[in-house]
Amino acid sequence: IHSARRNGHRAYLCTGRSREDIFEEIENVGFDGFICDNGALIESDGKVIFDETESEKKFEKSFAIRFLIDRFKIDPSDTIAIGDSKYDLPMFEVCTINIAMGNGKDEIKSAATFVTDSVDDDGILHAFQRLNLI
């Protein structure tokens, strides 16, 4: 993550978990921010930029990605999603390159641009290397 960011890429952790459920070890990985509660909370560069966690509205991760694309004027063709479950499929609808983790479910693998190694076998690192992000 640090190497990708040094090369000018932004990296966000996108999770269904609440912000309070993100462990300190994950916070120290070096992400630009966090998308939590399936997109109901967006934090970027240490600041909350969107928070509808108290809302009754149901969010999907794709909402948060579109929000960040608009906010930072990102070309949608420059977006990448990495996922392992059906809950990540909405991200795949927004991003141009979609990577399934090797330990992911078959439905995410079939929707992916390519499948990388499992999380335990440095799948994210290998995907970043394959895409020349680091």
C-alpha cells in the first residue's frame, strides 16, 4: 500500500464493518482512507468526509466509490476494486479493473478481471505487481 501510494495511487479499505471495528494493525497499513458500513461512512486523509451511519438508508460500497471518484476528479477508467465476496460485487460494477482474491467465492471470481492469490499468500501484493502499481 505504501509503495502504491508513493507511486501516486490512492488506496482505500472498503468494508462492511463499522469504523470502530477496524483494528489498529489495519489502520497502520497506510491507506488514504476508509470506506466503512458498506459506504455509509467515508474517511479520507484522516477526516470524515461523509457520514450517514445513523441514517435508515441502505448503502452499497459502490456509492462510496462513486463519491470518491467525484470528489477527487478521478477518471473512472483508473479505478480498481479487490474483493472476495458477493458484497464486493457492487464495487465491480463501478471499477474498471476488478480483482478477486484467490480465497474468494466463485461468484466474485467469475465477475473479476482476474483472480490473484489468496490473502494469506500475498494476493494483494501480487495483484499490485501484476498491474505495475508498485
